[in-house]
Amino acid sequence: MKRLSDGRIRRTESEWRALVEKFEAGDASEAAFCRGKKLSRKSFRAWRARLAETRARPRRVRATRKRKTPPGGFVELVVPSTPAKPESGPEFELELPGGVRLHWRA
């Protein structure tokens, strides 16, 4: 809870969630609860509706992204052991930004 310079109080979502849970667990009317906690009924109703909405819909899970190699970063290429016939060695292809492709045989 943060008190602003003009005397108003700013609460976090978790603080509002705790207040709504206390109200729903108790038997006081909304008006009595807000008076006792010195809450604006308008704010309390808005937060109660907002929190009810977030409970009703499933939470979105953010997908994790693979870490990109920074530009100009070093990438190690390990070539497998050379086969008996050099002309049939492994082939490699590297695609660079801008559509440039490098193709070579090891």
C-alpha cells in the first residue's frame, strides 16, 4: 500500500485480491466492509469485477524463447572424423541473415 501526496492510497493487485478474499469469506455487506476498511465502493467493485474476470479465464503462459546468438558471436563447428574417402566427406550449409547461404564440404 502506497500513500500518495494528496492522501489517496494506491494498492497493488495482490493487496486488492486479499481484500476481496476477506470480504467474500466474511458476512458483512459491501457497504459495511468498505466503510470498515476505508475503501471507495466504486474502486472496490471495479477491482472485485476485474479479479473475478481473471479467475474465470485461464491464465496465459508465456512461451520461452531460445536465446539468440548475439551478432558477431562465435559459433564453434566441430567436424566429425574424416572418412577414408575424402571426396565423400560431410557437407555443411550455413544460412546467414539476408539470405546468404554458404555450402562446403569438410
